[in-house]
Amino acid sequence: MKTILAFIFLFFSFWTIQAQNLDIDTVSTYDVNLSDYMTTNGRVFYANGKTISKDKYEFYRESWKKLQECQPCKVYTYNIDGILKHISIQYNECLVNNFVEYYPNGKIKVEGNFKAVENNDWSNLRLRGLCSIREGNWNYYNDNGVLSYIETYENGKVINTEYIKEEKPSTINKFKDVFKRKTEE
């Protein structure tokens, strides 16, 4: 009897873990502000206020179109220079599950989770309270990759903030260490 119960427990545990692993497509998109204007010399295309080619303009628009067609998606968002800004799971405008934001130097800036979608049920996320609602611990790092503070969220509201004290030796301690090493030799 114990063997059967153990098997049932393992089966349901495995099934639950598999249900939480999302089977979704991946797309890349770009965080740029596009515009275009008709001039006497023809149409001029802009990204973030700078002139770009029509091909580049269409490339950015196509990435947005792929994002709109791919629901849900794991989204890699880049800046205009092609540097990764963040990775998210997105369905329409809703962010769900894991989220990681990066500094331009590639180090993690923020990592956390939005409310999770379980069992691949993507219906009515907003009505079910699953659209872009922060949940659990969100870790914030400085641009050197050192953890600065942790915010804990419950249903989208901050319930705790823990600041991490950086362990930097004082100038006096540095001199003590140098003096100590010389006297020990």
C-alpha cells in the first residue's frame, strides 16, 4: 500500500512540476520609439528620434508584430544598440512568471516573479488577477552585480524591504591588515 501511495504522490508531483513548465515560443523585440514623416524628399524613418533606414524601421515593426502574434511568449527585449534589457514571459500586455532586467554592462539589475500562470491556462489573466502583479522576492542589484536590496511582494504590494549592507573594509582595517601581515613575517 505504501508503494502505491508513494507512486501516486510522485506521479502527481511530477505532473504538477510539468504543468508549471511553460511550453511557449520565444521572440526578440526592441524597445524603440518609432516614427516616420513624409518630406518633400520622401518618407523619413526614425527610431528614438534618430534617422534610420526603411529596412531597419521595418525590422523593428516586424519584431513587434511577432510579439503580438505570439501569445504567450518568452520575450527577449533589446535596446536600439542590440543590448539585452530584459527577459520576460508575456501574454498580450501582461507580464507573468519570471522577469529579469539587465544593466547595459550585462549584469543583472532586477530579478523577480510576477504572478504565475499554472496549467498553461492563459484565459482572462487580467480578470483572474494574474496580469503584471509582482509576487515574492524581487532582488535589486547595483551595476557591479552586488545585491543592494530585496523587496517582498504579496499580491502586487510591497510588504517588506531588506537593504543589504555592503561589506567594505574600512580604511583603518585595511591598514591594520597590512601592518599585521608585515609583523607576522
